[in-house]
Amino acid sequence: KNMAYAERVSLGEMEKRLPPQFVRCHKSYIINIVYVDSIVGSLIYMADGTRIVAGRKYLADVRKELLAFAQNRMEYVSGNYVESKKMAKSSA
């Protein structure tokens, strides 16, 4: 059966429980980095059109995580990129 459970937990605790693609972007928000379209200034544009203002405290981390996600995704998507990376390691 599908059942729903309710639990009171702080956002900080929830952030610890979530997989790494979830990133704190504001004292009141955690986002899934997979669905970030772009970041312009402190505005985060999500795939569904939602705009979220990132807190100053969190903005640098969000940018860093988005960049890391994009780089990792390139490795999986582009066979040539993966191949050239492997060749670079073997020739070193």
C-alpha cells in the first residue's frame, strides 16, 4: 500500500537526509540541482519556470554544486569526452 507519513524535522536535518543533488539555496528552500535551468545574479531559474532568490550565504555553494553536476553530466552524456579523458589518463 502507498502510505503517507508526517514528521516534523528541521530543514537542516532534511538536507542531511537527502541525496547530494539536493542543495540548500536559502534558509527556507532546498532545491534539486537536476532541475536548475540557470542562475542569473541571485535568481535561480528552475525547469518548471519557478524563480527562487538564493540567499547570499548559499549562492556560492549552489553555483559550485551546479558546475560540478554539469561537469559530471558531461562525462556520462558525451562518449567522446569520457573516451578522451580515459586516454589522457592512460597516456600520462
